[in-house]
Amino acid sequence: MAKIQTDNQYKAACERIEELLKVVGNETPSDNKDFIELDLLSDLVADYEEEHFPIEAPSLISVMKLRMYEMGLNQTNLSELLEISPSRISEYLSGKSEPTLKIARDISKKLNIDANIVLGV
């Protein structure tokens, strides 16, 4: 099989992977037939999932909220850190407005958020 074509093939491959995981371990030699089959099927399943179930980049809003949680910041603290008004932070977090390029740069640097996420790339 060069490529998984259908949902049924995908499900069957996933089931077979589950079976193989029970018999293949870290100490299984790389020339073992089960190890080889598991390796091949895993690659096929990964390719199918990448094509049919792509993972989208997170939104700036969700990443900002996560970073605020991780850093123990509320909207007031964040507004002080970014040197903008709390109402502007509220607008960003609700999606009512987007940050200017200067503020986007500060968000990226001060909250350690990838610039591509901040810029929506």
C-alpha cells in the first residue's frame, strides 16, 4: 500500500497499529517484521491525518489567554506590561480590534508568542 485512500483503510491501519503496539517495544530490533510493519503503517497514517485532519494554527486570542494564565496575569496586569489601556486589552481579547504593529511586536516579545501567530500568518 503506497497511500491510505479511504476512511475504512485509515481505521483498519489504526487498529493494526494498536495491535502492533502491544508486541513492539523499545527493545524490539529494527529488523523485526512487526517493527517494520508498525513503522510503515505509522508513516501512512501520519500522511493521511496530515492531509485529512490538518492542525490549524491557534488564534492570537487563545494564545494570549493561555499566556496570561501561565504568567498569572489579568487584563490590568497585561495592560501595564504592554503599556496600553485595559479597555484596549479587552478589545483584543474579545476580537473587536487587532493590535497595531507596535503593540503586536510588544505582545510577541513580552509574552513570548511567535510572531506568525501575532500577525496571523
